[in-house]
Amino acid sequence: MTTADTLHKLHQLPFAADDERLQAIERKTADPTFRVAFCGHFSAGKSSVLNELIGRELLPASPIPTSANVIHLAYGDFHVAVETKEGTHHFDTEEAVNLFDLGTDGSSVEHLYIQAPLPFLDEKARLLDTPGVDSTDPDHQRLTRDALNETDLVVYVTDYNHVQSETNLRFLAQLARERTPFLLVINQIDKHQENELRFEVFHNGIKEMLNRWQLEPLEVYYTSVYEPTHPANQMQALEQDLKRLLYQGTNLLNEAMFHQQISAAASRLEELKEEHLTAVQDVLPPEDARRFHAHEETKKEIAERKSAFEEEKARWEKDRKHLYQNANVMSNQVTGAARDWLEAQMPGFKTGGWFQKKKKTAEEKDRRENLLLQELQHHIDRELLYHLRSLLKAPFQQHPEQEKEIETEMNEVNVQVDQTWLAPLVNTDQISRQFVYTFLDELRQQIIRAVKQQVEPIAEEALKQWETLFEKDLAPLYEAQLDETERASLEAQVESARQQIHEKQAAVSEWLKAQDASQFPERLREAMNTKVPAYVFQVSDGWMPEHIETKEMVVEEEVQQPRFERSAYEKIDRLWIEQVKQAAETYKTNGLLPEEAEEAYQTIRQFEEETYTISLFGAFSAGKSSFINALLGEDVLPVSPHPTTAVVQTVKAPTEKRPDRTAELFVKPEEMLQEEVKSVSTAIGRPMEIKQLLKADLKRAEGVTTREQAYIDYLRALKTALSKQVFMPGESRVVALDEMKTIAADELSACMLQHVDVYVDTYWTQSGIEWVDTPGVHSINGRHTNVAFEQLRASHAIFYVTYYHHAFSKADEYFLQQIASVQKTRPHFPFYFFINAADLAQTEAELEKVVRHVTKELSANDLQQPNVLAVASKDHLTAKQKNELKTNSNFAQFETHMEDELLIELQQASYRQIQASLTSWQQALSDAEPLFTQPEAERSAYLQALEQEIETAEAHVQNESATGLFSGIQEDAAQLVHYLENRLIFVMNDYYNYTINPAAIDAKSKKNGQAQLRSALNDWETTVEQFARQEVEATVLRLEAAVEEKVSALQHMLQAVDLKNLQAPAPSGRTEAYVIKRDVPAFPASMINDGWLDYFASPKQFFEQGGRASLKDAVIEAETKRLHTWLQQVSHQLLQSLEALEQYVLQHEKEKMLSAWNHKRTQLQAMHNADAHERFLEEKTQVVHLQK
């Protein structure tokens, strides 16, 4: 049968009139071509691999997100044409064309057609480059879908780091369902580090992944564009196989078209099977469908619960029988006592000496008998009745009244063993060593019969009560079912529809049976090994006209790299610090002002021991750990953490208790694990606690989002870890550094860890810097949100690290906006943005473009004068380890900047504290000077005058009410919460389009599409909630900065007293950081409901005919109301916290100031009594000399 004949028959099958597959087949029949399409996610390197195949840079490739279109490559004299919504435009031979601009103009150009005399392209062959499969633009997805409907072979390109991403696997699974042959290309294999993971292990992992997802590519290739000589690079093999295929396009065409028709019918058959399952939703009105579905689910639940109840009853009966059969009534103790008692029953048994032998023998017999009876009674009670009581009570744990009744009845069971049980079992003529076991067995059976006689009636009654309670529990479910008349009516409609679907299934099945089986995949494999002329593999040149441009037209701009200018901060005078320390050490024991000297001494000690926290933020796999390792000069932190189980890792200098190259692991306490399980399980619609998690079935679910799958993977890992007791909740453990790396690489161990402190002796840790590697900003764990903002608060500097090929994502944008809002309260706060893996840049111009792009995005998101630096962490670490450091690299220059400038900047606060302590010391000496310089008669009067001034100052402090100290802050809090509500509305709208997109909802059936929609809506809502929590944390940081300003103003108010002789002292110690207490309330119940799913009927209807837009209006309105309620609670809690903090601050600052004045009083009185004029002059001279 010819292709035309099969097409004629195909049209008679039950396809929709506008079915895209039939339309594609008709187009292919009208213009028969053999099509190979390159697909993959953004930045996987599709265009780069294609350019390698072509032999020159023809197609646009860029690490920066751009809009895109479908590019078609065909054989012929060079020619360019574009297709827009208005029509097709052919460029004249001499017309200037920029292919880069055309290929990335997705807003107006839908298709770019390039004709070129490439020797491997058959006249019927077409090579296509499609937009990224992870594009959220419905137009991109429509173009890709249309192109794939006519595609005969897909070359799927993924980069090394994202092979197993959900986006890739779902797309490949869709190809498999539609029977589209594909080649899998794992690009950027040069990223593989053999010392981190053997290639053989990586390759086996890929094979296991393909097998798990039931994917069968024609071939798997590992490629590298940038390192052609890489030992694993198979670029040449890929080029040769593809060129052989494309050269044989005409020969493969008929089989390709036949396979397309077979695939369309097979795909339609799968759809009909799905329609049969979803007939309820398709046939009945939405409300009836939901009610009927609820009826069916209820019916199913009743059946499942009945089945489970019968199983539970059977186990209950079995356990009781097992107890009777195996209860340890005859233990070793009973056996020993029985043996002794039987011995005493033997004729001739005697005991005792010559005197009173008969009496002692009788006493011994009684003792042995009593001991046996006691042991028997004890074992009946503990080994049988105790367990029977627990077993009978077990079904009534949720019913305390019945449980108590069973308890009472079982406590009344009284099985008393006495001598009358023993004697009938003994024949003194048969007593032997073996007889002991016969005796015990008969005695055991007698005991069991006695116990059963009393317990079994209780068990029978308990079973009846249990069954009654179970039926009572089922009553609401029976009531929830439809009445018989309505059920029958709805069921008839559904069955009628299912019958029609069944008839359609039969028609398609019969058609498929009548066709020959498609051998197309095998034919492709043959073609890949067929010998072709040598010129097919030659790279032709000279066919590209000079006026055709393939590079991006870039306006030259200065790249805003950090200039590392000299710091405006005062340099640290370490000689002066040492002099002050020596003076303070002397006078804190021998001086007139020992407390002032002690304060100066302790301030210097704090400076010497000060640590400065630099926290690294960024997405998972951005290279934060690699960046820290590069700075430290060795592989300290593991570089491949599990995204779902990432922990905070802090790198510190060793201590006496924590030596070099050790790590302390802190395991999550039980309450934290409980909270995480509840939070993550709720996010997948299965709320549970640890107890339920340990019994939960967590199999891979179909149609879930990447985020939801991450939740499931995390719960699965945690379940296994808890079951195996990998760690005990709340414990801490000190291990060697290498062991820590092994633990961190093991998902079962890592998921249990809260944080890890690593101790290594390096230049930077000895300089006082503590490096904190935080969980990724994309973290699924709500707790990580709090961790991130706690680190922001505790940090002295922030390094934000991003990956070169994903230099600025949506998650980056939101988190950086929040950093920007905090940065406004700390204008001189050191902030650096690093683009890691800059060695992936193909050219300097490309790298500069990425840096400009990131700088522009940071400025647009309100980050002032951002320092953006492109670095290559792994290269820098390797160079350090080989002692081949390049001083002109960006990384090396930044390290120099850190040492010369940033470290000094971080030390400024402590340095100024030393200066302040010396000033306070000098001031105290100046206040006391008249006590040594005035005549004796005037000194007492002067001291009295000073006392009066101190009393005046104390009264000033006591009377200061500081009315409305925080009133401005409270107004700011209310305003910030109002601003936050508006911002959340914007983010909800913005993220809706980002989340509810064709890449997330790609199922063709209604049922699977609605399941994906529910998952995507859950993802959207969870992300909005996470953003809201982050915004609250950022708001609190801003309010705390305002509190700090108010506290400073209050301190000046308390010191502002007009005195003749004395100056107001500063409170001792460092300025206290006041923290706003915040108990962020839980979010109200989710608004997502089944009614929202009805907005989806098919991908085309949803994305192209307004379904998505209509749903957006509904969900935004509902979610706005939900978040408004939550924000009102947040606002109320914040205002309460500020009110409490205001009272505490006023009281505390007054106490500090009064303490300072009292210290001044004590100090002056002590010096008045001292006869030390020369000592005073010596101390004052020394301090004044040191004062800078």
C-alpha cells in the first residue's frame, strides 16, 4: 500500500477535523522533506553543535536569554527568507542581512529560512533549530510543536550539568510516547572532572536514567565544542552519523512519512484510551462531573477502607493466636523451678541433716512448689495477659471510652495456678529429665485453655464494638454518595460516551493491525552506518556572501568591571594598636582607672580575635562551594550538594578543641524535622508527620512539576534516613574533613544535617574571615528562607555567585531585589556579584556581553553601583594547587583587593572601637584632673560639685520619657506592609506567566493536562508564599536598621545634659543590636480547587484561546484576598513586637546610662582618696600621647 493510500485510510479514522498531526502529514505530503530538528533547553548548546556540523558560525548562539524562532536549513544556492505573521519576505541577493538578529527576533519573525550549498544536505533534507523546550512563551512552544509534528528525527541536546532535569526527561518521554526517534547529545562534556566522578560511573548513571524512564535513543553522544581533544568528546562521530543521515534524505523519506502516519494513529489510540478514562470530565457538566467523580472516589475509598479493615482484623486475630501459641510462659526460670519441683516429688527425696529431716524435707518441697507457682503466675501475667490486654485495646486508641472498658475487663481476668494444677500431671514412676518438658507442655496447654476461657469472650465483644465503630466511621461516606437514581442517570451518560470511544478505539486498532510494522528506527540506524561519498564530510567554504553578518551587532560600551580603587577607609596602624595594648595591660592592674584600661585592653583583644562573616548566596550549582575552595586554595567543601538537602556550611579557623581539617556536624532536632516534613508534604498535597512519613508510599508520580518532584525526592531520602537511623535527631558529631565530604555527598546523610562547621588552617581563615555557604535561593525548603535572612543580618559582606550559562534567573532577580531593599539601610555594605565558570565563554566579546547584561539587570533591580566580576573558580583553584597562579586573572586581582582593601574595610568597626575606648579613658582622666591639681581644701568641694552634677545627670536620664520613640518606625512598618501587598500582587502576576506555561503543562490529554495544571498552580502558590516570607524578612531588616538609628538618637538624648565640669560618659561595651521579634504566621488554607482545573480542556484552548488568561484573573483575585488576610496578621504582629521592643529599649538604655554615671561616681571617689599625683600625671601623659 502506498503512502497516499494509507493517508486516505488515515483520514477516515476518528481524528478531529483540526488535528495538528493530520495537518502536518498533509503538509509533509504536499512538500515531502526528511526533517531533523535540534531541540534542547536554553544554553544547552544546540546552535553551537549545529554550527560545528555546518563548519562555520552560521546560527545565533548566546549565553544570554533571547527570544527565538524556528530556523530551517536547506540545500541550494545561498538565500535567506523570513516568515512573519504578515507573510514571507525573501531577501535580495545583495541585501545586507544579520542572521544573528533575525534568528533571535522572536517577536516578529516566526521562521528563518536559510539555503546553503552544504554537501551533506540532500535536496529533500531539512535541518531545524528550535527554541528552548524550557521556554515559557506560548508562541515559542507553538512553533516548536508545529515543527516537531513534521519532524522525522530529533537531536536532543542537553548540557552536562542538566542531563537529568525534569524538563529534559519529560520532553524525551513525550517523544517516546509519540514514537519520534531521537539522538541524545550530552554537550559540554569538558565540564566533567574525572577526579570528582569517574566517567564510567557517570555514563552508567545515564544508562540507568534512560532505562528508568523507558527511553531508547538511537544513540547517545558526549560532545564538547570548546575542547575538541577532550578524551570523551564524540563530536566527530555525531557529525559523521548526522551527515550520513541527511545525505540519504530522499531514500529515507517514504519510510519516514509512513512512520509519521503510523505514529499519528498510535498516538491517537493512546489519546482514546485516555478519553475512555476521562469520559466523566468530558461528557458531564463540570459540577456533575465533580459530584460523580467524588461519588466514585468515595465508593473507592469505602472499598479500600473495608479491605484494609478486614486485613487489620485478620492481623488482630492472627496476633492473638500467635500470642497463645508462642507466649514465653515456660521460660528458663519456669523450667528450672519445674525441674526442682519434680525432683522433690521423687520417692526418697530428702533434705537436711540427721535432725528434723522430715520437717525440713516438707519445708523444702513447699518452697519449691511455691517458687514454681510464683514463676508461673508472674509469666502468665507478664508474658500473656499483659500482651493480650495491649492487643485487645489497640483498635480503640481513638476511642478512650471503649479502651477503658477493655482495660477494666482485662484487669478482672484472674487465672490463678495452684497445687491442684500440678499434681494430676505427675506420675512419679515416669519422672525423668525428658519428662520435665512433657510436664511443662501439658501445663502450658492447661494455662492457655484457662486464659482463653476468660479472654475470648472479651475479645469477641471487643470485635463487635470495633466493627460497630468502623461502620459508624463509614456513615459520612455512605451519606456523601449520590442517590441511586442520580447515580444511574449520570452513569448511563458516561457509559454511552465510553461505548462511542470504545468503537473509535476499535477502528484505530484495526487500521494499525492492517499496516506493516514501522521499521523506521532500524532503518535510521542502518543509514547512520551506510557508506557515503567522502565529500559529504568535507567542510565547504566560500559560499557565504561577504555582506551577510552572523555576529551580534553590539554597541561598544565600557564593561563595568570592579576597578578596585583604593579604599577611603583609614589604614590599620598595628604598631599603634600594640602600644595601646601594652599601656592598657600595665594600667589595668596598676593604674588609677583600671576599669577604663581593662575596657581598652578587652577591645583590642576583641579586635585581634574578631571574625568577619562573608556569606555566599546564589542558586544551586552556581559554584558557591567551588568559589570558596578557590579562595582557600584546596578542596575543602564538597562541590555537588543535593539541592533538596543542602545545609549551611561555615568554614572557620581551627581552635584548640577543633583541630585543623575537622568538621562538626549538627543534626536537625526532632521538632525541626517534624516541621520540615509537615511543610514539604503539605506542598505536594499529602500533609503528614514523621510517623506517617515512615509508612508512606513515595513512588514517582506522573505529571508533577520539577519542584514537586524535588519535594518527593527529599521526603523519600528523609524517610530512608530516619528508618535506618543514619543520625539521631539533635546530635552533633566531630569527624575528619574527608569523612564530612563523604557524608555531604550521601543524600541520606545530608538530608538530616542542619549545618556543618568546617575547620581548616588557611590564610583567609587565619585572617579572621568565616566563609558561609548558604542553601540555594531556589531552595524548596521554607526554613532556608529564614536561614538566608539570618545570614544577611549576621554578614559583614555578601558575595552573590551565579553560573555563566544562567547568569541572571527569575529566582536571582527576586532575591536580589530583596537584598537591594536591605542595602538601602546599609549603604556602605560590601556587595559583590560573581559570574562563575567564566572560562565557558567562547570569546572575550561574549564574556563582556554577559557582564554588561548582568550589570544592567542589577542596576534595573535597584542594586547601586554593583561590583560584577567574571571568574573561573576551578581554573583558579587548579592554578593555585599547581603553583601556576596568573596574577592578571580576575580572580587573582580580586584576592589582592580583598587583602589590601576589603579586609581593612571589615576591620574598621573594631578599629574605631579601640579609638573610642581610648577616648573614653582620656575623658575620665580629664574629669579627675582637678582632684590632683587643686589644693587639698578645694578638692572636697570639687568632688561634692561633681556629685551634684552626676545626680543632675541621673535625674535627666530618669525623667527622659522619649515619647513616641518608635512612632515613625511603626508608621514605616504599616507603610512597608502596604507596599509589600502591592508588590505581592505584581509578583503573583509576573510569576504566573513564568510558572503556568507550556513547558510545565505539555500533556495532550485533558486528564494529564489538568494534573499538570494543579501541580503548576501548587508550584506558583508555593513560590509566592516563599517570596512573601522573604519580603517580610527583608522588611524586618529594614525596620531593624531604623531601630538602630532611633537607639542612637535616644543615646544622644540621654547624654544631652548641660554640666559645667563633667562630660557624659558613653555606655561601656559595644553597641547592642536590637532584634525585632517576629513569629511569621502560617498562611491561610490554599485557594486552589478543582473548579480552576476546568479552565483547561486542551493545550491549544488553554494557551492560544484564552484559557490561561481567564484562569489568571480568577486565581489572582482569590490569592490576593488570601494574602491580604495573612498580611494583616503580619502587620499586627510586627506592631506588637515594635511596641514591646520600644519599652525594652528605653528601659535598657536608661539602665546602661545610669550604670555609666554610677561608675563615674565610684571612679572619682576612689581617685579622691588616692595619694598618687605622680601616677596620675604618668597615666594621663601616656594616654594623651597615644590618643590619635
